Amino acid sequence: MKIKTRLSLYFTLISCGALLLVLIALFFAVFGFLQTDFNKRLSDRINVATQLYLKADEIGADSLVQVQQRYLERLPNEVIRVYSDNNKAAFNTTSNLVWSDKIIEQVRKDDFIEYEEGDRQVVGRYVKDNQGNFVILASAVDRNFWPRIAVLSKITLILFLCFSSILFFVGQWFAKKMLAPIQNIITQITQIRSSNLHLRIEPVKNKDEIAELVSNFNSLLERLENSFELQQSFVSNASHELRTPLTSIMGEADVALEQPRTSQEYERVLQSVSADAMHLQLTISSLMELAQVDFNYTKAVLQPTRMDELIWEMHDYWVEKKGENKLNIRFGDFPEDEDRLVIQGNKPLLLIALNNIVDNAYKYSNDAPVSIYFEVQDKYITITVTDSGPGIKPGDIDNIFKSFYRAESTRNIQGTGVGLFIAHKIIDLCHGSIQVESDGSTGTSFIIKFKKTA
């Protein structure tokens, strides 16, 4: 059974249950009202009999009947009797209905009673007066009671059935309207395949559980897309980067084995094989580092990170590695509020990213001093890493963040071209941006910006 049908059924059952309780309560209220109203009419007859009998001692049964017929509507099978202290009827009516001494004494004891006797309703009252004490009992048959109850039952049943049907269709409409966003999500999900994981579910307008579901599902798609890309990228990079040194090693070995060589020629071949093997080892290490960073990237959790503390950790690392005079760190004006130094990031990954940029700065400037400028602006925290190397040509700037890309001018410098690719991915993960400024001849500046949390 679909959720829409279940919701409409639940809505109908709950609403019908509440409606049924209301109708039952109304039914019993009317039921009680009819009984009470009939008893009140009997009480009115007792009041008339009391006033007439006590104020006019000579009144007889015929006179009492005439007064009742004149001023009160006669009730079906109506009987009124007045009993004196010795339980004798003060006067007789045409009815043969009499009450036992037990009932009369019960009236004297309780002063007032109401009860049913077969299809009759009986009301009794004990009246005290200076002329004597009397028990007055009135009885009649409410012939309209059960017909009225039958009509009320039919009306109640018809109302219940009509409103139940209406509530069911209203529930269907309500469930369809409420589940429309989910149906839209299902339609979009069916269009997502492994070949188009870049697609995302359109966010809903309301900030409710469905919006949260869409957000979490899009995050899941993002992680899946990244995992697929990592897998494809690793396989592609590995096959491409490992093929060249392996081909070179195999070619050198085959050439050396074709015919006897001199010791100098073997030495040259072994040196070439050793160089290719070192390049192969460096490539494998880079691939492993890339895979490890990508693995951590998919599991990364962003949390508040103080960037000034991260800069000082970098300082200690590179001073120990390169020396005090090789790294120049400058700070702009620090804000009074320390929360303005905090961003949402992943500290271990950010250290990898910034260290890769600084490592490249040393590598391509022949270990010349590197400068880092840290500045807190209105909306951003800016970190600028500047070297004094030969710079990057404008045509290469757009490509340096691609995996395993190496500019022609850097082919003679040992490297694999994954450092800046890793740095760019991590900075992007932490909602930052990186910009390169270089004239292609006198150094390069990497400008990294992060949005502040405060």
C-alpha cells in the first residue's frame, strides 16, 4: 500500500473516529435531554396539583383534570395521584394505576424521585404543608421518545456516512498535495545514473523534513560522484603516468640485451634504468598520496579552524626543514574579535594544501626565500604565498591545477604535478578560492581566500 493511500486512510480513520465520538456524545445528550424534558413536564403537573390541592381543599379529581387540560398539554396515559400520611389516595382518578407503599415511602425518604416503570416514566415529590404532608406521583408514557430517537439515529448515521466519504476524498487530496514534493523527488531520482551523477535534486521551498532529505540526498550524490571520479581519475592517472617509465625501462633493457655491450654501455643503460625507476617510484608515491588525500577528502568533516594557528604550525615546520631565513611570514592588522580568525575547514587537509603550495614555491625558485602574508579582511581571510622563481607563463596558469600537469619550463625539475591539484581540491572543499598572479618572469603569488564564520 502506498504512503498516499495510508495517509488518506489514517486521516479518514482519525477524523471519522473524532466525528463518531462527537455524534455519540450528541446522541446521548439529546437522549438525556428528551428524558429530562419529559420528566420536567411531569414535574409541572405535580406543581399544578400541589398548588391546587393545598390552596383549595375542596378541589376534586375532575377539577384537577380540567385545570390540567386547560393549561397543560395532556400527556399520553397521564396519571396523577396524591397520597396522605396513611398512604391513602386523597382523591381517585379514572386510571387503575396505583403505587405501592414501598414507592410512596421511598418518596417520603428522598423527597423527590424519578424512575421508569415499563414504558412509563414516573416522577414523585414529597410535599410538606400546614394542612398535612402529601406524596404526589405523576406518570405518563412518552410515545414520541423512541420515534424521535429512531429519527436521531438515522440522521446521525447519515451524517457519519456522508462526512466519512467526504473526509476520505479530502484525505486523498491532502495526502497527494503533501506528498507531491516526494513524488517530484522520485521522478528526478529515476533520471540519475552512474553516467550523470552530476545531476542534483532541486531544492524545495519549504524548510522542512523534505528539504532536509533533499539536502542529505544531494550530499550523498556529491560523495558518490566524487568517489566515482576518484576511481576513474586514479585508474586513468596510474595507467598514463606508469606507462612511460615502464616503457622506457623495458626499452632500455631490450636494447641492452640485443647484443653484448661494453661496460660503459651497460653502465649508461643501468643509469637510465635507475633514473626511470626513481621517476616511477616518485610517480607511485604521488599516486598513493593523491589516493590518500582523495580518501580523506570524501570523509572530511568541516569544523571551526583558527587560521592564524595553522599559519604558525606551517612556520614551525618549514623553519625546521629549510631554516629561519628561508620563510618570511607577515601579518596584517589583527581583529579584536578572535572569532574573525576562524573558518569552517578541515585542519589536517588545509595543512597539506598550504604546505604543497609552499613546497612548490621552494622547488621552482631553487630554495630561494618564500614569503607568506596573512590578512583579515571584512568578509575574507587572505593568505598570499609569494616566491622569487621564474614565474608561470600565462598559458600555463589555467592548467597548473590539473592532475599531473607540468609546464614545459619545469620538465627539468623533479615532480609529478599533483601537489597543486591536491591543494586546489582541498581549498575548494573548505569553501575557499585560489588565484595565481605571475608575469611569467619574476616570481609567482598564490592568493588564497576563505570566508570567515563570524
